Amino acid sequence: MTHVRVLDTPEALAAALADTFVRYANEAVDARGHFDVALSGGTTPKAAYALLAQAPRRSQIPWNAVRVFFGDERCVPPADADSNYRMASQAFLDAAGVAPENVHRMRGEDDPRQAALDYADLLVTLLGESPRFDLVLLGMGPDGHTASLFPGLDPRTDQEQLVRAVWVQKMQTHRLTLTPAVINAARHVVIAAEGAAKAAMLQTVLTQAPDFIAHPVQCIAPAGGTLEWLVDRAAYAAIE
Ligand code: 6PG
């Protein structure tokens, strides 16, 4: 089931994304005693992340039962300005007091292939043979990528893998990413898209026939879970 919520402003989008995190965190902890979430990188989620570390939401989340993972990572050290782990730590993980042992970053400083294998092993160790996140947060690039599944490479290759090291030609760099198999196993997937720069691609991915190689975000379809798009009016403008 795909649902699209259009929020009037970026601030409303951030609040909706933060409230969604709160809701699914409590749902998971009530049902299973912990909340396993894979965070998105990029800039869109930053405002939502900051809200999670502030009143009132900070006290609405059972942080000691939250286990933090990442949907993708740049192949840089954790202190690098490009690190998604660094962004999330600074945006809310440190302020919310998430125990370091409950924050599981992808080791961007290691050999990419080895880092992918190691993270896959970690997922199996902590989440079981068929890892199922309670929530996967994603963004979408103007080119239709999500996580680090970029156009030009069939995102469904290596479906038996949980984590992949991918070479991103246009960035001339490796990235680490969860595969669609893991993302689509999640109970809930939320994709946030904000701003006019995403409008053309959002119209394409929501209204045109799937082309997973050209628009990898179209392969996000949780088989036994929910998919919700949270977008602001500027990103939705080409559809309205
Ligand atoms: C990353 C993200 C990536 C991001 C999109 C959108 O590592 O950058 O995981 O997939 O979600 O590129 O980025 P913005 O939110 O900055 O537009």
C-alpha cells in the first residue's frame, strides 16, 4: 500500500516525519520490545531529526529500546563532513542520548566491499537471517536514486545480498547501501521528498510506469509492509 501525504511547507514535512518516527517507534517497542530503524542521509531529514531530540518528541520515544542503523553511507571516515553517521549523530543521536552500542554505522572508512560484507553480517547477527526493519527512512534524489541505489545499475541485481558496495560514476566514489531486498522487507518505509528540485522526478516516479534502472526509487515496494511518501507542496507541484 503506497500512500502520499502532501504537507504545505518544509517545516510541516519535518514535523510529519518526526511524528511518524515517534509513532512507529512506540508501535515497535510495544509489540516487540525494540525499534529497529534505518536512517536516511542527505539534507531532507535533518530538520525532522532535530525535532526528535527536542521537547515534546524526545520524551515520547523509548530511546533505550531504539537500535539505529543506516540505509546507506558514503565511503568516508565517520568524522568526515559527508558522513551520514556524522550528520545523524550531530542532528539528534547525541542529543537524544542513544547509547553508542545501539548505533550501528556502516564503516565508510573500510574497503567498500569488506564494509558491505561486514554490515550484512551485523544485520544478520542483530536482526536474524532475514533482517526486517521496523522503519526504513529514505530520501529521493532529483535523478530518482534512493539510499545509494543510483540510476544506471539495476537495483535488483545481487538480490541475495543485504548490503552492497556500489561505484557511483557521476560522483566518482563508492557508496554503501542496503539492497531493495532488505528495504522491501521492512514493516514500514517512508520516503521524504522536499522542494521544487524534486518535483519533476516525483511526478515521474508516482505517475509513470516503473523503470527501475532509470529511477531506482520505483523499486521500493515493501511486500509485507507500508510505503508512505511524505512530500511538501513544492515537490508535489508537478502532480497537482
Ligand atoms: C544520501 C542519502 C540519499 C538522499 C538523497 C536525497 O546518502 O545522500 O541517503 O539517498 O536521501 O540523495 O538527498 P537530499 O535529502 O539531500 O535531497
